[in-house]
Amino acid sequence: MKSLLLSLLKDRKTFVVYCLIGLTGVTLDFCSFYVMVNWLGVQYLLANAISTSLGILNNFFLNGLFNFKIQDRWLGRLVSFYCIGLLGLAVSSLMLFVMVSKMGINTNYSKLATLIVVVLLQYNLNRLISFRKSRQ
């Protein structure tokens, strides 16, 4: 069982590292969202935009340096990564609006639920677009 798990992790190393880096971004995203909404009184959709942006920037730089190890075209890759992040923000905001405003679900639990969907969406798009190897 242990060797099977290690084999699966080795085959999915990029995804595993992406998820670990993503945890730092998710932590930054959620903690800053929580502070803005619960301590500073920032409206939840504005707080979501700010906290998501912080997570996107954190994840871009860490993934570029440590995971995909891409050193070229930083600005173009950042724009691509950020646009994919904005797509994630749109999905997250729509989900938050429905869960909080329409279904009455707790804001913090709703935010956690959006993260699962957004991580899977963004990993696949960033792997295929933002961090693809340049053609020489």
C-alpha cells in the first residue's frame, strides 16, 4: 500500500507540489478574507477579490520558482496566471453569492467550498497555459 501511494505521488509530483504551494496561497487567501470580513468589516465580495489576488500572486511566484521551474517570459506568464486566477475569482464569487445570499450558508464555510472547485480548475489551466514549456 505504501509503495503504491509513493508511486502515485511520484507520477503526480507536479500536482502534489502545486497543491502544497496552493495550500500556502489558500491559507493566505482564507486568512486575509477572514480578517477583512470578520475584523475589518469589508464587504465579502470585495474581500474575496483582494484575498484571491494575494493568493494568486503568492502561488505564481512560488510555482514559477519551485514547481514548474520556469524562468522565461515572467510578465507574460504572470498575465496568463492572473487571468486564470481571475476566472477562478469569477467562479468563486458566483459560488459565494449563491451560497451566501441565496442559500444562507455561512460565509466562511462557503469560501472553503469554493476553494476545492477553483484549485482543480486553475491547476489544469495553469499547467496547460501559464507554465507550459516555451518552444525554442
